[in-house]
Amino acid sequence: MRTRRPDKGLVIVIFLLLIFGLAMLFNASMVISQEQTGKPYYYFFHQLIYGVGVGLIAFFICQKINYRIWKKFSLLIFFAALVLSALVFVPQLSYGHGGAQRWIAIGQITFQPSEFLKLALIIYLAAFFSRRGSQPTLIPFLVIVAVIAGLMTLQKDLGTLVLIVIVGSIMYFLGGARIRDLVIMVTCYAIALFSLIKFFPHRIQRFITFLNPSIDPQGISYQINQALLAIGSGGLFGRGLGHSVQKYSYLPEPMGDSVFAIIAEEIGFVGSIGFIILIIFLIFKGLRISKNLPDDFGKLLAIGIVCWFGFQALINIGAISGLIPLTGIPLPFVSYGGSALIITLAGAGILVNISKYQN
């Protein structure tokens, strides 16, 4: 099949998001970087080299590879992602942070397998549903979700689990699911949620904090209260770049999960809306590309990638703004973390390649 030039609008919005993310990380990370390393720009340059640098290599490689190649290796990629996710429980390889075991450490290099699992699952489900025709089978899909749910629950990574369930379910629905199967699927999710609350009662604290953020301002609701203070103090136009107060040891994870609160504090409501518009435009471009593709695999792969970006941003922003229960998940293109940025840029590269094959 003949190819065309990559979608120019898609490429522009990807790099605008990347530049915006670097600028905001530069400001958000200075204080904590100085406190922890004695160098104000340590985390910024670390992200620039090991996140952006490696991520751009992944982006340019993936945008060159014909997206249909991923279909042939989808099972192998997904299996590798599951194995890597299981390796975090091997003591010699495991690295923990904040009470969670989510990383593999080899020397000075750390990697979060759950980030790779997101992309691997999207590739696998796109291949799986496109092969099975108009009515995908429910049981295999639920088995896949159950395996991932087990791994993410043990890693205490509820945010990634919620994201995977949402994106996977959308792909299942668009793959031709029957209404009866959707009802069964939602019922299974409800049972699983009840079981999580019953057997892991500490998780209910996040729901309690969501319903009443003032219940324990120095304890379980400290992060959301500090985040809301940051967002509220930003007002319409913000305090100005570099003038955040909450990043001075008040707001936990100012360059990670809470980075959107720093964005809102420094560039205000207007700047925050500008970032959200960029995310929406990225989603719009991806959905439009998917409509013009000649094959089901390409359509589902494009939809899966933009749903991943969109819902991950929605969960992060919604949680830190108090609109949904607080959960740890990075803001795409912005939050500190090499693994997340590398895999995000790899997914963006695949989407750019897909855009070359539009009718």
C-alpha cells in the first residue's frame, strides 16, 4: 500500500506537548531536585537525557516501522510485558518507592514495566479483535484483564489498572462486542471492585478522602488539600512561571503525579485549559486518522493509543483536581519518569506511522 506524508497536525501537537511538558517539569522539579541532590536542575536534565533523548529515538524508530508489523509480534510483545511486570516481585531486581513495588532496577537503571504493559496490551487487543471478526469472545478478554488486575493489585498500582480496564473495554466494545457481553463485563467489574474493597480495606481511604477532603488535612487528605490550594491560588492567569509556592515541600510529588497542580498554580486556568486543548486536539487527530484507515487492526490500534493518552490525562487531572478519587498515575508528556515518557513517545510514533496509511 502506498504511503503518504505523516499527518502534520499530529506531529506538531505531539512536539508542542513535549516542549510544554519539559518547560513545566523544569519549574516543578527545581526545589525537590535541590533538596535531594544539591543540584536544582538534576531531575530536569535526567528527564531530558533518559526520557526525552531515549524517547525521541523510540519515536523516530516507531514512526518508520509499518504499523502492521506490530500485529505479527503482538502476542510476543504482550507476553514479554507480562513477564517484565512479574519480575518486579523478584527481590534481586525489584525497586520500591512510596510503599509500592513497581520498578525493575539493573544497576543505576530503573524501569517501570507497567508503562510498557499499557502499549503492549493495546497492540495485542487490536490484533486479537481484528483477527476474530465482528464479535469478540468475552471469556478470553476477561482472563486477560484478570491477569493484569492481579499484577497491578500486587504492585499497588490502582491507577494503571483503572486505565487499562477503561482502554481495554473501549477496544472490546469497538471490536464488535454484543450488548449481553457488555452487561456481563460490567457486572464482573463491579464484583471485582467490591472484592478489592473487602480484601484491601485501606483502599477505601481514598474514597473517603474524595467524599470529604477535610477529614484529615495532615494525614490521608494532605495531598489533595495541598493540590487544591495550588490550583485555587493560580487563579485565572497564574502566579507566573517559576513562582509556585506549593512546590516548596508542601505538595507531595510536585514533578510526578501532582504536576498538574503546579501547572495550574503557575499559569492559571487559562494555561491549564490550553494544555487540555492540546490533549483534546491529539485525541481528535487520532480518531480522525482511525476513520480513514483501510483495516480493523489499524483502526483499533489508533483508537487504543489516543484513548490511552486521553484517559490517562483525564484520570490524572481529575484526581489532582478532586473530581475523582486520588490515584497515582503520571500526566502524559509532563510528569517526571523516563519509562512513562519513552513509552508515550513510542506510542506517539506508532500513531504517526499509522497516519501515513490513511485513505
